[in-house]
Amino acid sequence: MAPATKNMKSGAKGTGSAGSKGKGGKVTKKFIINASQPASDKIFDVAAFEKFLHDKIKVDNRTGNLGDTVQISKVGDDKIEVVAHTQFSGRYLKYLTKKFLKKQQLRDWLRVVSTSQGVYELRFFNVVNDEADDDDE
């Protein structure tokens, strides 16, 4: 029984020290959502998407609680930058983007793709191959 408690203590010690590292230092994450393709075709409203993010992003399980921890800004004409000074998931940002696309009824034509770490891009579904198949018949 003593070895089992020893293992549990060492396991708890390892996770405790890793958890305290994350909480001790200030975590800053930067995400960019690039909507250049649909914005250039004038189907996607970047300003409306920025407002949607301001309204929907939750901090400490409350919407409208951004404060200084999360900043959302427009970079150029067709990019949105989200800077979070707390734990923040890129998957959450992707989820909110998909939710906005569904609300605007654009989900059938656009998809959210991660091009690199912290960078998401809105792209059109590739429908060129389908049209070529229809021409062959």
C-alpha cells in the first residue's frame, strides 16, 4: 500500500508544479482569422463578425466579460486579430466562427481551415471538380 501512495504523491506533485507554472506566468496567445477570400467577393461582413465575437466570447463563463484579458481588433480590411492574456483555445474561436457562418447561412459555401498555429482562414469549398464531372455526362 505504501508504494501506491508514493506513486500518487509523486503524480500529484508533478501535475501541481506544471499547473502552478501556467498560472504563475502571464499567458498571451494571439490568433488571426483571415477572411480575405469571402470578403473580397463581398459575401462576408468582417465588421459584423468582429461584433459577433465581442458579444459571444466568454471569459470566466460569462459573455461580455472581455475586459483587458481579451482584445479583438480588425487588422487591415479582412483580418481579425484576437489577443488573449488568459487561457484561450483556438478551437473555441473556430467554433464561434462556424456558428457565425451558420447564422449568416454561409456554412454551405465556406469552411474554417487552420493554416498554421494560431492562424485560421475562411476558404470556399472546392466545387470546380463537381462542375467538371457534370460537363462530362
